[in-house]
Amino acid sequence: MDAGTLMSTAIRSDWYPVHIVRDESEAIERLVHDLDGRRAAIVTDDIVAARHARRLAETLATRGVSVSMTSFPPGEANKSISTAIGLLDWLAGSEVRRRDVVVAVGGGVVIDTVGWVASAYMRGVPYINVPTTLLADVDAALGGKVAVDHDSAKNLIGGFYQPKAVVTNIGYLDTLDDRQLRAGLAEAIKKGIIASPDLFELIESEREQILARDPDTLRRLVHGASAVKCRLIERDPYELDLARPLNLGHTVGHALETVTGYGPVLHGEAVAIGIVTAAQIAERRGLLDRESLCRFVDLLARVELPTSLPGLAVEVDPAAVVAALGQIRKIRDGSLRFVLPTALGEVVIADDVADREIQIALDEFAGSRR
């Protein structure tokens, strides 16, 4: 090192509790504790505001918490830079101070957007996630990956910013529509495939109870899936290593969401198609046996998730999905690192998957209804 060069070091370590509770009264107790006397700025979407967040705000106020609240229109199309700017303007006009807490109440769109806003406001204010969908319970609320979408790619604008706490209320799943519940199951099934045969087998054996919203079964599901994600992200919370098992199904899934305009295809539905595509590529390469491929596809189908492009709500050209992967290559440092399952609970990372392989897999499943 020459005399004109200095070396600066910055090391950051984050930890936060993930509370998995049965009902709103228990969620309130956890929130009051984690707010620790600070003002709560609740941000949600318009639907969740009516179902849960207004009641949550009113109850917190009766417990002596200073609360302000705003909401924005629901849906992936509103996970945008314009929504984020509107929320920053709202915070700038509020009484929120540097140590007050932003509380994200909602599904993945709310949590991703609000987390990024919290990371930017005053160079970062604390935030707590209160997920209200199964997908947010087991995925979006955990890990601190925060972002908004761009027309050219999903999650293009964002960062890593860990929450102060996560409060997961299983009771909120009672108001979730069936399609959203199934979409959340895609992320749970993914975690079983990559790292937990026990979780996968729980979904196989208890799928009827899960779809019927049995609270005890849902709590076991959410706890198991959350534990898998927490275990995996703590190894590399800022994704310095581009080999990421949690990305199973997301390479093709994100491209599919992009070409369909962030709305007609739910994230979990896109991930389901992505899982099938990756498993098909793995089987063609001789990495995955046919029985396991069929087992993965069968479980997705049994919980009524799409396993083929015709199973989606909109028509999709497989070639357009492949073309959209070009932007994902840019985001991922110039290459596509496909997560390929090799057995239940085991994966490999491949950086040599060719567009032709993806096209073949998509074309094969484009020809079937499931």
C-alpha cells in the first residue's frame, strides 16, 4: 500500500426477532414491545387498510402508541418508483423522526416497497414487517431484500436493509383469497425442494388442512418455511456470493412477471412455472430422476398452482420469456445462475444453462394444461 492510499473498514451485523403468533391480540403485544415507545408510521395498501391496518392502528393508539397511517393501491403494478416517491413525500410531511418506526402491513408488494422507502428516508429509519399473506409470511418479510420494479425488470431498484422485527400473525390468513394462499405455497414448496424434505412432506401430507386454513397446520408450515429461509440467508445476507439456492424458480419466474406486465401472473404462480422449468432442465441433464421431477410437479398441481404456461390467466409466448432473461443477466453480473434441483433437499448452481435449454423446457410445458 503506497503512502497516498488509506484502507477503510465497515462491518455491519444485524439481527431481529421473527414472531409467529396465532392472533392479532398477540401480534399487538409483540408490536408494542418492539416499537419500544416510538411513533409508528403504518404503511399498507388500500385493501389491507380496510381489512386489518386501520384496526391495528386504532388498537395501537389505545395502547399509548403515537400512530400515523397511509395506504396506496394494491397490486404488483404499484410496486414502483412513483409509489415510493409518494411515500417519501408523505414521510417528509409527517412527524416521523430518525428513531421512529415505519410499519409495513401487507403482502410482498407492500413489504418490498416500504422496506426500500425506509432504507432511503433519512438514510435509513427502522421498520417492522407485519405480513398479511402466506407469501409474505414465508418469504418477502424475511431477509431485508427491498426493492421496487422497473418496466425492464422486476426488483431492479433496491437494496439490502434488514427490518427491526417481523410479526407474523397466522390469523390474517383467514381473510386471504384462495389464489393468494396457493401463490404463497409456491414459495414454501420451493424451500422444501431446496433444503427441507420435512417441509415438502408436510405440504404433501397436510395440503388439504393447509388449503382449509387449519391454524395449527398453517403455523407449522410458516414456522418451517421461515426457519429454512432464515437459515439460508444468514450465510450470505447481502448476497456477495451469487450462488443462491433461494433463487430456485425465480430466474424464469421474474422474466415471466416482466413480460406479463406485473399483475396478471402472481409472483408465486410465476415461481411455480420457474420451478417446473428448472426441474425439467435438471432432468434433461441427468441431474434429477424422472420420479422426483414428477413428484415436484404433482405437488404444485395438487395445490392448484400452474405448472404450464397455458395454466396461467394470460397467454404467454415462451420466446418472450427467454428474451426477457437478458435484463436479468445484467442484474446478475452478466450470467444466469440457474438453481437446479438434483434430489429433494439438494440443488446445484449452474451458470451454463443456454437459452435453447430454457426454450425447450418452456415449449414442452407450453403444450400441456398442467
